[in-house]
Amino acid sequence: MLLYSLLHLSGFKLSIEDLKNFRQWGSLTPGHPEFGHTDGVEATTGPLGQGVAMAAGFAMAERHLAGMYNKDNFNVVDHYTYALCGDGDLMEGVSAEAVSLAGHEQLDKLIVLYDSNDISLDGDLDRSFSESVQKRFDAYGWQHLLVKDGNDLAEIEAAIAAAKANKTQPTIIEIKTVIGFGAPKQGTSAVHGAPLGADGIAATKAAYGWDYPEFTVPDEVYARYTANVAERGAKAEAEWNALFAEYKAAYPALAQQYIDSFAGELPADWQAEMPTFAEGSATASRASSGDVINAIAAKVPFFFGGSADLAGSNNTTIKTDEQFTKDAPEQRNIWFGVREFAMAAAMNGMSLHGGLRVFGGTFFVFSDYLKAAARLAAIQHQPVTYVLTHDSVAVGEDGPTHEPVEQLAGLRSIPNMVVIRPADGNEVKAAWKVALESQSHPTSLVLTRQGLPVITGSAAKAEEGVLKGAYVISPAQKEVADAILIATGSEVNLAVEAQAALAAKGTDVSVVSMPSFNLFDQQSAEYKESVLPNAVRKRVGIEMASSFGWGKYVGLDGAVIAVDTFGASAPGDTVIAEYGFTVENVVKTVEAL
């Protein structure tokens, strides 16, 4: 409510009536601030710690864009990133990952204001949190400043000035406050999230000497906010617009690129250097993705990303660029380190900042570490891309800890998340097209470690087929097939091989490649019928992952060849065969229907 009140006072589109409707159905003031829903909200927060990590992403975006665009006398990208956090934020693991990364990157334009009130929801903070925040942040490479009295505005202002003066470190300003200041139960957990009640409100207003009726703002308060926020902001915007007009005259191409990138517009020729994948070749989809990433990078200057210490395995390196650092901020390869959660949350911050198309990679099994941030990306409609490799039990020797099983079902279940598991290089290329052209959803690309042959027909069909989530990659000979094989990713080739084996035995089946449940579910009933006709009840789903979610595609008369246990450690081909992903087992399953 503090944020909403400040937004109202600052002139954003929030009325007193909106404030009165706090946490009500359809209101502009939900229980936690939501980006895109409420005017002035820069990021969706609520899950503790993620705001700190998104702030790091904002600061990384500012540094990178400044390196790309700023010229002598033209600092068109030049701002600080401020974040507010509490004790709970600093207890969350994602904030530890993020502040470690921010300290390593020397993000000196990141300033965190820490509301240090020694209270958590369950009671006094020392019951669960007793470390020295100062020593911890010293170790992370941050500047720690202490404001002993949270009501001393001059002391806070001086601390912010000191933070800005530090050109080598991010800064955390620990501000000692009293929770519920002025209320009868101030300084206790009782005022953490519970209403004060009528008596408590009366006592608090008496303590403040505030005798106005509820939801009353004196005219002089509005006037002060107008002068110090709205008019000051309008002046700063006018100055920046004048600077940018001069910049545009001096550097027209860069200025137009800047405008286009913030509008989410890709260069007209962004696909000009896309690789081709011919039949007869076989490439792991992670490698195909790496080729596509570099083709995109050649044409999209604001394509920016990296990996959680797995760039060589994820194939996420932009080969023309070096590592993004303080001394080389224009470079486009981010070394996130083994910090999957912070990586994904920082990606959200970069995307929210604007001007960038962001990607990040890790092993698919470790998408569990970043899922909470991926969920926030979906809630915020941010078009970030996750490059998730080593996608199944085919990983082999590393065993069940590194072999994804339930992850596909989990990511597919996130509303507004598009998950794509491509079958070959042509589907990979089409999947990246979906990801790059998105304006409103994150995309998870689920890619193999092992080589995949190019499927006959995919070159002509993949672009439209992937966009629609599923398509007939190899039709039956008859108008109405005897059965349908539905497969994703590496299993599509298995389905095509099984189709030939079944044909030799007199069973005529069609093969459907279904790279994206999410996209297929969005198609018209007519299109779905063309791919999965109701007349064909014998259907077999084939996927080296959990069977969860397959029922609506195979129906009550169908079957699923899946992995509903954890994986095993053995050579990949052995594991694949032991779990039944063989032509013989597919044929047997169809014949049993």
C-alpha cells in the first residue's frame, strides 16, 4: 500500500478510489505489485529476494546499453538502479546469488536500500537471522553503509550520495527502522502484515498528530509531490529528449537501433544468416541452437545472454564477442556462474529494463532451480528465452540426478510459458523464431545432448508447424490412418522409423511432431482436427519424460511410451533402450491397441 500511495501522490494513474479497493477483485491495487497492471510499477514483486536479483539485471542492462550506445558528450544511457529490500529478501537464496554476481560484476550504479527493522513475520529476527550483514556484503565486494535512524532524511540522503561516489562497487544502505512506527504495537511482528484495527489506527494518528479523515490528502502535500516528482521528472525527460535529438542527428543508425530495440522490433533482415539443415545430416539440437544463436547475434545487436557456467555444453556463446565485464560492457556474453535462479531473475530485470532480447542457458534438469523466476517472467509477459539442454534420460552416464523426467510437465504447466522441444535443426530454427518474435511470453527451448537426424520434410514444414505447436511430419498412405504416433524432440525420428516398420507389417500410421503442447493448445478446433482427427482413436504418445499431460492428446483409447520413474546411470543408448524407446516397443504398443 505504501507503493500505491506514493504512485498516487506522484501523479500516476491511481486514484483515491483505487487505493480504497486494495486487494479487491479487478482493482488496480492487487496484494503485490504487478508490472503491466498498475501504472508506475516497474517489476512484479512479492516472492522475496527476486526484486534484488531483478535490480541486478536492471543494472547490468544499463551498463551494457551504455557500452553500446554512449558516445562522447552523449550519455543517452546513464541511470542508477535503486531497490528496496527487507530482512526476508536477504534470507532468500536468490538474493545471495544475485548480490554475489553484482559484486563480482562491480555494478557500481546499483543501490539497495535495506529496511533493517529486526522483525520477521514469525517474530524477532534473531530467532532465524543473526549474521553480520555488513561482513557478508563486504565479502561480496559491496560497499555497506549504515543509517542509524530511518527517520533522518538527511542521513539517508548523505548515504545515497556516498553510494553514487563509489565507482567500483554496488552499495547496500542498511537503514535501521522501527516496524509500525507510531502504532501501539510498533517494533513487533504483530504489525508485520495484520491490520492495526480501529483503535490502533486512532492511536497511530494521534502519535503522528494527524487528524484528517481517512483517505484525505492535504492540497499542500499534492503540491509538494507535483513540484518534486512530476515537474522534476518532466524537466529531466525534456532534457533527455533534447539530448537524444542531438544524438540522433549525430548517430542516426545507432539512434534508430535504440528506438527499435525499446519498441521490441527486430531488424528486418534478422533471419538473413540462418543456417540450413539438410536431410542426411545429424546434429544435437543444442548444437543447432548454438548455430542459430550466432546467426541471430550477427543481425540483432541487442541480443544478450549467457549461461550458468555451462556455455560450452549449452552452446550459448556468441562467438564474435567476448565476456561482458565492467571494462568491456558492450560485449554480449554473460558469465552468470553457477547461479541459475539469479540468472533467470536477472534476465527478467534486463528484459523489463528494455532495449534487449535476453537468453540464458543451463542443463534442463536444473530448470527447477530457476522455475520461480520463470514463473515471474510468465506473469510479467517478458519474452526471455531459456536454453535448456541435456533434455532427457538419454544423458546416460550422469544418472538420475542429471536426467530430466518431470521438468517438461512442470514448465508446460506454467500459464503463458511456451515450451518447445524441437526434433531437428529445422525445428530448432523455427523455435528460435517463435522465441524472438514473442512480445508477451517467455520461451523454454528444450534441447538434446545427442545427435538428431534431420527429419524428411521438416525443412518445408517446420516453420509453420512449430508455430502451431504440432503438425503431420510424415502422413499415412490412407486418408484415414490406422493409428497416429505423436512424438516430441528426439523421439520424432524414432516414430518415423516405427512408421516404416509398421507399414511393413500392414499397419498404416501417421506421425505427428508435437514440439509444443502450449502452442498446439492455442490452435483452432479445425487445425487440431487436421492433425489429430477424432476418427483415429488409436494413438501413441512417445516422449522420454513423464507421461503427465499426455492424456488429452492420446485419449482413453491411446497409450504413452514415457518415463514415469527416475533415470539410471548407463550409456545413453542403453538407457534409451531399457526404458522402451525402441522401434520394436513402439510397434508392439501400437499393435496392442
